Amino acid sequence: MKRTWKTGHILAGGLSMLGLIALPGTSHAALTVYEQAAVDTANSAPACTSLGDFYWEVGNGTAKRFGFSRGSNVSETTVMPLASASKWLYASAYLQSKGYANLSTAEKKRLNFTSGYLERTDTICGDAGTTVSDCYGPSYKDVSYRILQDGHFFYDGGHMQKLALDDMGGRTGTGLVSVIDWLNAQLGTSLPQTPSAVAVAGGFWGSAAHYRVFLQKLLGNQYAMSVRLNADAVPAYPGGPGVTYTPWTAAGQAYYGLGHWLERESVNNAWSVTGHSSPGMFGFYPWVDAGKSQYMLLARARLNTTGGEGELSRACAHEIRKAYELGVPRP
């Protein structure tokens, strides 16, 4: 289904149309061999060359270790639509506010996308003054319960929209009592308020600098989510048991937990979780490793797309990370 933005802006032309272009990233006078390998990979690896301008960063629970911009149009402070990278933020804020021990089975199913609540339309709830309740209804998402999908993994924002409806149906996207006002209070972040934030599974906006705060606190065990990254995970890969619909197309048997992906790879002939992520359909890609020792993100937004940009960013981001760790450019 075609995504419609009801904000009064036509986004397909790119970030520049919205005045979102920020200054280029910090210039490094002398790069280490590891940093140079990362930059070279970003500029020449097949997984990265078609992505346009982007910002890439790696760090740990206390600091950014290295970051750079490819091109001049995206930096760490460029604000852009996060799309499905919003899901990890919303799930973490919800868990922070409720406490894992207090979650009902129904709430867990809405967070791991097995509840049966699905959207009929992909319309963005971006009109000023729209509430979470409005977004759930027929003018926007038109979420409904599908009994035959209850218990099956179906990647869809309707699960979270139902959760938000029951929890904070009267909140709006901007203002004193907004979704972002609540989320920032729960997570200690400073994401900007936007009308579309009432679409909690995909309507948040932010920059790499905004999202970095969340990832560092996640690694620093400052959230309830920090120790629940593997909780309630269900198969989410094509052909997996109980999977009705998944956008996952990469190699590996991905699972889905509480609002985020568990990336799994075959290690010594056994499937193991190697990282956790929440790719957005326009290309924003946040990630932490399974051991919670480092985070990585790639920030970009290709808005005239029907999806798939998150997977492209994932592939590129991991190639850059490997080059950075080894000090050797990736082919």
C-alpha cells in the first residue's frame, strides 16, 4: 500500500525540501587505519555505493568512538523520519513505564506483533491536533482485530497502535501532553515533537545524535529493556513457524522481541543472536551487539520509496563496522 503523509508536505523530493539539511560531520585531519578503512568501505563497497549521503557512527555505553558523513547532506544532527526505528523507542518507553513484571500476556503480544491487531491503511497520522485515538480510527490507521492472526507474527504497526490507544488515547503529537513528551520523560531523550508522533510504531522523527542517547543508555543498563532484549522473541523470518508476514529479507533466522529485531546468524553450525536492531523503511538503522558492548547506527532517509531501505542500510552498516574493527576495507 502506498504511504500517504498527511502533514501538508510532499516528502518524496528529499530532505532538502523540508529544510532538514544540517552541517556535515566532523572532519578528521588524520584518520587511523581503522577509521580510514571504514570511510573507504562507505565510499566504495557495493553494499554502500547506491545509498546516497548518510551518516555512520559506532560507540559504546559511554561515548561515541567514531563517526563520519558520506557526502555533505547528512550529519549526526540531521533530523529525519525514523519510520520503524520508532518501534524500539516506543516499546522501551512502554516497558520503562510499566515494568516487565507487570506486563500482561496481551501487552507482550502487542509488543512482539502476535496480537492480531492490524492496520487497514498505511496513512500517516500527521495532521496537527490528531490524537492517538484518532490515529487508531478509520480516518487514519483503521486498526482492527483479526482473530485468525492472533498468535501469528505479522509485522504491522496496528499492534502498537492498539497498545497506545489503551494507554494514552488522548495524547497528541505536539504540545504539553504529547506522545514525545511522555517518551522523552521515560527514556531521558530529547526527540523533537512532530504531529505524526501519534503513530507510535513509525511516526517519530530524530537524528543520529538523538538516537545515540537511547542506544548508550540501553547499553548502560539504564532501561528495563536493557535486560529484556531477548524476552518474548518469536520467529520472524520467511517460512518460520507461525509467521504470516515479515519484511525480513536478509540471510539469517531473525526473531522479533519487544519492539525490535533479534538478528541471528549461523555460528559453528548453530543459530545465535548477534545483534538487536530496528531498521526504518526510509533507511534509518540502529543496532547494538548481542553482548551489549557497542552500538552502531546509520542515518539516512530516502523518502520516495516503497520500502526496503532499512535492509540496504543494515547491509552497508555492517560492512563498515567490519572494516572498522579489522582495519581493512571491505570489498
